[in-house]
Amino acid sequence: MTGIRSYNRRVLVTGGAGFLGSHLCERLIARGDEVVCVDNYFTGSRSNIAQLMGHPNFEVIRHDVTFPLYVEVDQIYNLACPASPVHYQHDPVQTTKTSVHGAINMLGLAKRLNARILQASTSEVYGDPSVHPQPEEYWGNVNPIGPRSCYDEGKRCAETLFFDYHRQHSLPIKVMRIFNTYGPRMHPNDGRVVSNFIMQALKGEPITVYGEGSQTRSFCYVDDLIEGMIRLMDSPAEVTGPINIGNPGEFTMLELAELVVALTGSRSVIEHRPLPQDDPKQRRPDITKAKALLDWEPTIPLRDGLERTVHYFRSRFFG
Ligand code: NAD
Ligand code: UDP
Ligand code: UDP
């Protein structure tokens, strides 16, 4: 962009006061970008971005992305959307609106500005996958009418919109399929497995393993994830994605529970609870494309990342 101001890249981050968004804002500010953070504080909070408040290159707008937004930026990271099942099922209609209307508004904004736009999509587009690990070519196995559908189908529709704006309006797009990510600033009560297990272990309460605990997930530490996100945004224009970003290390929920108990030195016992409906049995990213196109792969093993996360939860909630 040209103008009377000296040139800094101006970046819009929707959902910037959330878990991933706040880490992204921090990294962008650290490299000298001007950041406009947009959030309606549905699941995010001011405390996530408190350290950035007052920084001359950081600006916050309280706004719901289901309504139009007029700002002037060079790049848009579209992260606004509740991400944990407890949160996105709280108001499922609003979840679909956020994904779909939010995507339309941010794509309309990007189109007017000819700005690059990145969509935070999800491994949930693969549903309960019958192909394992999941490559980007896999079309998924998603229930269109179940309790997770507001999130899964909303995100799938957002991907459709991104590719149609790309084909129809030549918009420069980037679609990132994020696999389970954890780290400091995860919401302590959002019901996600890593925060649940750590909070339960630190309180000495039973660790709630749903079902047998044989279902698997692959957990990526937040710093690795944000590095992949920025590399994708800054990659050559022809790299549109969709591209998987996640850690291929795969663990059962029982293994995760045991690791958290060991790392916290907790005396918590494991207690089994019913498995939620449509809970995917396994999930692991195929990251061949991210390695080849972005020269990216995760560097932080689960044990190290969990130690850092336990440290955060301990000092923030038990200090
Ligand atoms: P989060 O809930 O911490 O952050 C989402 C942010 O979006 C919050 O700050 C929330 O207040 C904001 N928001 C929600 N609805 C909004 C609206 N209508 N208008 C404006 N702001 C709104 O979740 P997160 O883990 O940081 O996830 C960020 C993005 O990454 C989401 O789009 C999510 O779907 C995606 N993602 C995350 C994971 C993960 O493991 N964390 C995995 C896959 C995809
Ligand atoms: N939009 C926005 N900010 C802008 C430009 C557009 O929020 O700077 C929204 C606007 O509400 C519109 C949507 O993006 O409904 C889609 O825009 P597009 O130009 O693709 O379609 P149209 O305006 O024709 O509906
Ligand atoms: N889970 C669990 N105990 C909990 C919370 C979650 O066993 O207290 C399981 C859940 O059933 C799922 C996995 O952990 O199989 C990951 O759940 P999460 O909600 O973190 O993410 P998602 O299901 O969206 O991958």
C-alpha cells in the first residue's frame, strides 16, 4: 500500500484475542508489522493481549465478523471462530454464522483491497476419517446434521468460499488446516483435552478420559503452529493450500493422561466417562506438503510442549 505513512506491513488478525490469535499478534508485532486485532471476546479475552496493549503498532477493534468490516490492510488472517466443542456447541447457529458470514465479509474486504487472506481451517474438515494419516486430498467423512456439524460444515463451507473467491475474483488465498494445538493461553475451561487434563492433574482431581481412551490425536505446540501459519501466508502466491499444519506424533488419550500425570507429579487417578457423539477415533496429519512447500515441520516434542504448558497453567492459576 502507498500513503503518507512510512511503510509497515498492516495485518488484520480476526480472533486476535484468542489462544492462537494472541500468539500470532505477538509474533507479527515482534517482526515489525502493524497489527489490527478484531475480536468480539466470545471466547477470547483482553488478558491474552494485555502485553500488547499500548504498543504503537497494535490496535484492537471490538467487532463481530458476521457484520461487515471496513479497514485498510495488506494481509488478513481469519481466525475468528470458537474452536473447542464446548464453546462451538454453546450457540451452534452463531458458530456457523461466524464461519460462513465471517468468511464472506473477510473475503469481501480482501477483494476490495486485493489483500492476501489466510483461513484458519481445521482437521475437522476430515470428520471421523477413514483414511489415516490424513492427506489434503482426502475429502473427509463428516456428519452434516450432528452436534459437531456447525463447526465442521461451517469450516468446510468457508473453504469453498475461499476457493470460489480465488477462482472467480483471482483473490490471493491461503487455506491452512490446523490440527489439535496446545500451549500457554489455552482456555482453562473450554473442555479441550490438554487443558482439561492439566487443570485436573494440578487440582488433584480425577483425569476424565472419554470412552476407553484408545482414540488418538496429534498435538502441535503453539509456537510451531504459528511459525507454519506465517510461512504459509508469506509463501509464493501459487501456494493456496489447503495445507495441513500439525504435529504427526500420534498419541492415545490414555497415553496423554499418563504423560500429564507424570509431568505434574499429580496423584490424580484416571476416570472413564462416556465418549461424546461423533468423536473422531483417530487423527494425524500427513505433512508432506508443508515440508515440501513451506520447508516447515514441528520442532517441539509433546513432552517439552506439555512441560511449558503445565508451567503456564501452574503459574497463572495456582501461583
Ligand atoms: P479461541 O476460541 O481461543 O479463539 C477464537 C477467537 O475468535 C476468540 O478470541 C473469540 O472471541 C473470537 N471470535 C469468535 N467468534 C467471533 C466473531 N463472530 N467475531 C469476532 N471474533 C470472534 O480458539 P483458537 O484455538 O485460538 O482457534 C483460532 C482459530 O483456529 C479458529 O478459527 C479455530 O477454528 C482454528 N483452529 C484451532 C485449533 C486448535 O487446536 N486450537 C485447531 C483447528 C483449527
Ligand atoms: N465487505 C466488508 N468489507 C469490505 C468489503 C466488503 O465487510 O471492505 C463485506 C460486505 O458486507 C459484503 C461481503 O463483504 O456483503 C462480500 O463482499 P463482495 O464484494 O464479495 O460481495 P457483495 O458486496 O457483492 O455482496
Ligand atoms: N477428551 C477426553 N477427556 C477430556 C476432554 C476430551 O478424553 O476431558 C477426548 C475427546 O473425547 C477427544 C480428544 O480427547 O477424543 C480430543 O478432544 P478435544 O475436545 O480436545 O479436541 P477434538 O475432539 O476437537 O479433537
